[in-house]
Amino acid sequence: MAATRTIIDDYRRLHPGSQQLYEEALRTFPSGVTHDIRYTTPFPIFIDHAQGSRKWDVDGNEYVDYVMGHGALFLGHAHPLITQAVVDQAQKGTHYGANHRLELEWGQRVKELVPSAEEVRFTSSGTEATLMAVRLARAYTGRDKLLKFDHHFHGWQDYVAGTRAQEADSPHSPGIPEGTLANTISVAQPDVSYDLSALEDALRTEDVAAVILEPTGASWGTLPIPQAFLADLREITTRHNTVLIFDEVVTGFRVSPGGVQARFGVTPDVTTLAKILAGGLPGGAVAGKAYILSMLEFREDPAWNAGHRVAHPGTFNANPLSAAAGSIMLAQVATGNPHQHADTLNEQLVNDLNYVLQQTGTPGRVYGLDSYFHILLGKDCPVERDGIEWPADAPPPPRTPSALTATLKRAMLNHGVDLMGGNGGFVSGVHTQKDIAETVKAFEDTVGEMGVEAIV
């Protein structure tokens, strides 16, 4: 009797070209990848081209894409308006080493959409944006320490990599000086118990310049945060004269045209932005109150410029290509039409995936917010729900084991769906009903195969 073919067997069979390229990549890149999240065993897929909501790998396999440029492609791959803007600008020049009209248009669009954006400074990435935001907060307050929440991701720069020593599953990266880590305080994200004592104690006793968080919860809402907490956090930080930073690199322009702060009516002092901001090209920004962004100003006073002003160079800040793409993207965002489309499809997707789990008796839950979703497998979860969000009165969702996530990623790829990180994704303004139907069928097949292999 022939042995049963496994998920990983099918993965190898379907992706021989990717395997060959990965073997070449191992001779050039550490572990053969250029971004941690793209590391997949036994090898990642290599993409050849993409259009709209779909992409095709070097073996000719077609995928419904929910990675969407790590969340940057709210209008899908190669959107005609953005593509034309980039092509037109490339013919005029890609880098002027000078100011230009497009950067002004781009910045004005940010100001029009984001409530906290009295002034804007562009960077080349989200990591650079959080680096600048923290530095501005320290310069403004004259304090050194930063308070963050466990598992909240703010890029890979040193200031935001600290975590509590007891968080064994989230260790800090080697190479960061202990002196730098000593200035980062990481506390548990509030859960259903809504205990803010650790936060209050830290702001009362420590020299905290800023509090930074992902405003929908850790890992773009994988661990959702109580929405009422944002208003309380705003009050607490104001009372302690501490700068409040919303990291809206993922949620900015997605949760609403103005981000989380516009949707929930809580305005931070500083906001970090990237991804959707630049229309699929590299680009980030720090937006915030003028009295904080003024730390970047040149003044007539030489003593200010030499000893108080925060310096900020950056070769590709607000480069013409990113500005062209970003301006077109934000013009579309401002209409709200992509949000209505993506949010509606995401709600359908989440409900249909949960129906698959229910019908197959598979433990787990799919949940999300607006146009993003997360898949939790292998754990018993609350059944009663209000919409697609994780129930506000339920204990926080546990994390899916990494081995199970890796299997889910491989199996869904075998069936023509690419998930972000293996257990979630972003619905865009160009996904279709056909995409949703194919995704649900792929998930149903995947869950069945994982059951046969006793993986879930």
C-alpha cells in the first residue's frame, strides 16, 4: 500500500523552482532570506510577478495574496494609478537631493487625514519612524526612559527591542547594549481584567519620556487591546506629562482613512506611519503635535541648533518616487471606498472561515478588525461573538504554536493562498468574492489535511 502523501511532500512537489532558488539564496543571504518573516521551512516560495489581489511564483503557481506587501498594498499589486505615477516620475528623476512639490502634496494629505498630524517628517521606513518618534519624545521631555507593552512590535531598532526578562518567548536580540535596554520598560498589555496598576506605577516612579503601543493590540491586533484602554491611556499620559505615541505603521490609513485615532477618537501626541503611507514603495513618517515636531526646527539661535535641535538626515526621505506613489494612495484612501469594500469582504471571510472550523469540529477561531484577520488553531476559544472582533469580555487569545503556524502556511500555499506570517492577512480594496470563495475552500482542504496528519 502506497504511503500517504503529506503536506510537506506536496509543498516540495509544487515548488521545485523555489527550492532551487532558495539553495542559491543560501549562498548569498543568511538563511536564504532578506526578512525574518519570509523564512519558511523547508524553503520559501519565490514570486515572479503580481497583479491586483494575486501573485504567481516561479513555478507558475497562482495565489490569492493576503500578505499584500506586508500590509502596504491597500490597493493591491501594480495598481494602474500608482504604477503610472511611479513611471511618470521615474522619467523625471528618482532623487533630486532637494525639495520638490510632490513631498509637499504627500505631507498635506497626511495632515488632512491623521488627527494628530499638525506637522510631518518623512523617513524611509517604519523602523526609522519609531526611532525618530522616541528621540523626539526624549528631547522634548528631557527624560530617558521608554515604556512599551509586551509583544508590541515597533521595528527592529534598539530602543523598542527591550522586554521583560521573564518573557521567555520574546527575548531581546543580542547586540543591544545593556545600558540601552535599561531605558526600556516593558509591561503586560491590559487584558479583560483591565489592571492599569503596572502602567501607573511606572509613570509615577520612572523617568518615562514616552509610552508607545500598537493601538489595536500586539502584533497588529493578534492580541487585541480593550478599546476603552486608549482613552484611559490618553488621560494617564497627559496627567504624567508623558508623550503618547501611537504606532500606526500597520493600522494607519487601514482601520479608517485617519487610522485608529480617527476611528476611536483618541488623539496621541505623536504617530508613526509607513506601509500604506507610501503606496507600496519604501517610506515612513512621524506625524504629531507641532510643539514636539518643533524639536526638528532650525532656529536663529545658534545655541538651540547646536545643543537642543534634533538632527534628522536621511538620503531617501520623501524621495520623489515614494511621494508620487504615496500621494496617489492617500488620495484613494481619503474617499473611504477601499475601506468599505475591504471591510465587507473581510467580515465575510472571517465568518466563513469560522464556519469551516465549526463544521469540522476543529478547535480555534478566526477574528480580526476591519480589513485584517488572524487565524488561531488548536485552542478552545469563545463561541459567542459580536461581529468579527475577539470578544471584549473574554480572556485574551493564546498564541498559535509556531510549528502549527508553519504547517498552516505551507498547506495554504499548496492550495493557492498566501497568508501573512502563516496565520493572518490583509484584505485589500481589490480583493473579490472569487478570492474569498477560493480562500474558504483552500482553508477547508487545509484543515482536513492537518486533521489527517493529526496536526490540529
